[in-house]
Amino acid sequence: MVAVPCAEVIAESAHKADPDALDACVDEILERLAHAKSPVLMAGVEVRRYGLEAKVAALSRRLGLPVVTSFMGRGLLSDQDVPLVGTYMGVAGFPEVTRLVESSDGLFLLGEIICDTNFAVSETKIDMRKTIQALNGQVNIGYHTYAKLSLAAVVNRMLGRLPGPDKAFTVTAQNFPVGMPADAQTITPTDIATAVNDLMAEHGKMPIASDMGDCLFTAMEIKHTALVAPGYYATMGFGVPAGLGLQAATGERPLILVGDGAFQMTGWELGNCKRYGWDPIVLLFNNASWEMLRTFQPESSFNDLGDWGFADMARGLGGDGVRVRTRAELKTALDKAMATRSRFQLIEIMIPSGVLSNTLARFVAGVKRLNAAK
């Protein structure tokens, strides 16, 4: 059936919201936020799905609310003028962000999917009955629901009710690691995040495609920039193909974060770069193991993957490869990769076994603490 033409796809007509219901809904949202002592806006994937990032940024400024994203919403609003504090990850996140969200008495979940990925590792259980949830064509407030109200309709009506000016508001943004010493120390995942932050400070933001595992937790330590990752299904092997798709679709040069296990699955897609003129920078986290699995099941021998020598394979795939073991070598390799265009650049970063990013270490400790408390 490959060559058989498809029937035309007819777009679903936009649903017209009941104006009285919409006004009643917005009235209640604004009243709740006005009476809250510590309101917070959390942006989720539907904000991007329905093209509302600029409007949500404007809404946050009009309301004067601090803004966080969820784990699945990471990368949202990175190019907007918005009081963005950080990404909420419960026990795995930065403590100041976790406290801000979990102590809020006016948590406004805008386009936020309520699922384990976003909320299962909360330090303090969030009472969803006390939140405002605008998702999936409806708004839930407390114990009742406003049905058939799209996210766009709610955001537009709220903007119409808040003509401005923007409220003056100061937030303490999440602190990201910067200033990696170019020395002979071995490399940790957090060193990689630090080096990328330094790189983007010098050369400007780059979009990131991340695979699953500690590379994704490391991405949470990189300053806000466009990010694609398999946050919902946690699918391994996503990173390299996603990075190629990102450059094909946008024309921007991406950074790809991928572990050695996932690279064994789909890293060979880099062989298509020469054909299409793509030149991503690939940061390959190589600890010769399924390190994230080892953290939860250290007794399993299948966690050991061995040393495949990926950097040596890059030339045969049409790119350049280098293996680095120290922070000085990583700095040199990143600078050279940025200066080299038209060929993909593979930096194979050797990480000692058992060394985790700060974010994954917090996640592991937090999950164990939560399990022990049950």
C-alpha cells in the first residue's frame, strides 16, 4: 500500500466555547489566583502542542506569577520573556523549585499532563483537588469541571481580561553549573552540563536532543534551551534520530546527548548525515554500562556493556570522532567541534563507572527515601 494515495485529511472544525461558561471559568481562576499567597504557573506540553508559548509568557507577566515547567515540559518558554524559575522534578529537582511548587496554594497547571512522569516523585504529595488544571479541552477547579473549554480559549480570555500593564515581579531563577575547570580531573555528567553551559554562553543557545538515562537527567542541569526527549515513554534509542530530525526540520545545528547503551541501538543513524548535509555535535556518555539500571539493580551482570570504541567508528560513518577522559580534553574537543562544520562531531566522553549526575543522584536518593517511608 506504499504507493496508494491517501484520502484528504479534513481538519476538525474548531469548537466554539460557551461564552458564559468561559467567563465563569476565568472568573474563578482569577479569583483563586488573587487570593493565593504563593501562586505558581506550571507549563506543560499542550502549551507547545497548541502554539501558545508566546501567549502563556504574556499571561505569566500580566499575572506576575513565577513559572516552572514540568519534566515533560522542559524546553518550553526557553525563548520567551518570562519569569522562568526552573523545572519541577520533585525529589530529583533543585530543592528551591520543589519547595516553590509543593508549597503553593494556587498551583495553576496549564496544559500539564497529570502522570507519574511529572508527579510520582513529589517530595510532599500535591493535593490535585486544590490545583487549577487546564488540560485536554476542559478546566478542573477543586471538585468541579468546566467542560469543552480549549486551552487556547482559556488563555485568550484571560489575556482579554488582563489588558496590562505587566506586573513587576522578581524571581530567583534556578542556578545552573558554569565555569568548568579545564584540568586533568576525570569527567562527571554534571561536568558535561557545565561545559555545555559554558559553550552556549560563548556561542549562543543550541537546541538539544536527548536520549533516556543519565544524559536526560544531565540535560536538566543545562540552561533553558529548546529540548526534545522521550520524557513520557522513556524510550531508549531516541536521541540520535531525534537530533537528525531536529536539524532536518529546523536547519539549526543540534547537540545530541546519548548514552553508550542507547548509541548501540540507533547511533548508526549518523551515517545519514553526510548524505543530507547534517552536522550535529554528539556527546556520547560512555561508562561501558547500563548505569541507570545499575543504580537500582546493582547485582545484575547484564549492566556491563564493555568498551566498543565508538570514536574510532565515526570516520567510517562520515564524521569525526574523539575520545576524551579529562575535563581539559572535553573543553578542547567542544571548542574544535563548534569550529568544524559540514561533518558530524562525535565526542566520546569516558565516565567512571558509578558516577552519576547530581540530578540523577538526587532522584535515586529521593526514590529510596520515599520507598523506605511506605
